[in-house]
Amino acid sequence: MTEWMIWFVLAGVMVILEMFTSTFYLLMIATGLAAGGLAALTGATTALQFILAAVFGICATYVLRRSKLGKFHKGDAARDPNVNLDI
């Protein structure tokens, strides 16, 4: 298997794992792996592929963390009608 295929297979595995866990963080790591695959398609060296995958994965994870999707909202369980049937 060529390098770019390995990158894209790993990205696909991360997307599948993200579907099981329902977190967007694995999806951001998958975008980093896809960036490494695109670098491999263009003929970049292995070291540059790893650097690009790491940079894109870290930047995407940081952007997700700063967005409202990455923030954990702690709610009051006593006021949630899905938890307390007396409400």
C-alpha cells in the first residue's frame, strides 16, 4: 500500500470511531490525517507529511475547542424534564 492510502485509511478509521463516540474531536484528528494524505499525494517527504498532519489536527482541534460545539455545558439535572419526570 502506498503512503497516501495509509493516511486515508487511518482518516476513515477515525471517522468511524467518531461515529461510535459522537465527539467531534476524532473528526478533527481525521482532518489532520487527511491533510497528511493530501501531502503524500503531492509527493511530500514523510517528515513533512507528519508535520502537516500534526499541525492541521492540532489547529482543527483548537478551533473546535474555542467554538461553542467544543464547550461542555453543565446543566441543572433538577430542572431537566428529561431526567425528572415530576416537572
